[in-house]
Amino acid sequence: MFIRGFIIMSLKAFHLIFVTLLTALSFGFAAWAFNSGRPAFGAAGVATGILVIIYGIYFLKKLKKISYL
């Protein structure tokens, strides 16, 4: 949906994109940390990625009846 040149996005669609990007960033950070010899940071990245996935599932279940647009 467009309003005066701006794209309007629903909260559900925004969260889906945000959770996807944050998950990729978290696991990418974890891979970099493990590769750099920093296992504590790698474990934190993996834990963050898992928590973001859990949050995304919770949010999508909560807003199951709302449209993406």
C-alpha cells in the first residue's frame, strides 16, 4: 500500500522481515565468532538466534488472524 510515495507495511509483515533479518544476523555473527576463536561470543550468537526464532513463532501465533497487508 502506498501513501504519498511511502510504502505502508503492517506490523505483522514488519515483524516477519525483522525476525528474518535478525536471525540471519545472529547466526552470521555466531559463525564469525566461532571462526575467530571466540566460542563464548559464538554461543551467545546462537542463543540469540534461537530466542529470536522463538519470539517470531510466538508473535505469528498471536497475530494469526491479522492479514499481512
